[in-house]
Amino acid sequence: MSRVGKKPIDVPKGVEVKIEDGHISVKGPKGTLKRELNNRVKVVLKDSKLEFSIKDKTKESRALFGLTRALVANMVKGVTEGFQKLLELSGVGYRASKQGKKLVLQMGYSHPIEIDPPDGIDIQTEGLTKVKVNGIDRELVGQVAADIKKIRPVEPYKAKGIKYAGERVRRKAGKAAKAMGAA
């Protein structure tokens, strides 16, 4: 049994949870999220707490037990607080700007790269080298941030590219440094 799955989720005031026909809907001050529940996991709302249990003790059910609880907890947190990913651009001439809703990146290619965020995602820039991805759906925020990062991944020799804030890049020694050490 999952230790994560056993912990009930406190539903804060101002958050409305509906469970019906294998679907869960969470509505809060920031918006509404819906998700389909697996039929092996049972979700019950009791006294403003969501409790989870499994219907049978198979390996798949036990695996889905903690996963379902974590996904629903992210939904509750998303509609109350929201999620955010911060990206940093490093490199000469690398910069980000906004044109309306679109994010425009100058990443050393022959053309600027325009990113149109999906519904529910807000992209902001701080200065020329920081990009914030905000939203209520944790999965979507992470996917959009990963897609932006994929445009120019950080290379290990000069650490140029797009990285998450606080991400540590392992640097490699170049050919000249290896030759000097060997001689």
C-alpha cells in the first residue's frame, strides 16, 4: 500500500469538489480542473477531506493508488495557488520578449522562435533572460516549460542555452584543457 495514497487531502474553503461517474472536478478561485479517475481507485469526500481507497489488492491498483492521490492533490493546489516554472536564458544574444500573448525567443538561430501558449497557460518575461510559465494545471505547466527548454538545451562546454532556475549544469573540459592536463 502506498503511504502517499493513505494521506487524506484537506479541501480548503472556497474549493468545490464533485465526484461523479468516474470523473472528478475541482473548482477554486483560479479556475476549474477535471480529470478522469481510474475505476480501481475509490475517492470519497468526507468532512472537507478527500479519502482514497483501492477496490482490489492487485499490483496495478496499488500503483494507481498513490498516483491518483498525488494527481488530485495537484488539482486542489492548482486551483488555489497555481504552479510556476522559471526558465533562465544564458548566452550572448539570447533573449526573450512578449508580443501580445506570444513568447518570442532569439536563440542564435537565423530566425526568432514564436511560442503561442495553450489555453490556461500564462507566459511572462522578467528582463531579457528570464521566462515564467504560470498556470493551474501542473502537468501542462511542466510540459510547456520543457518544450521551451527543448528549443536550445544547455550545452556542457559553455553552459549556453535555456535551463530551469536553480538547475545545475555539469560542465565539461574542452579539448584545449584536456591537452594541457595530459602534457
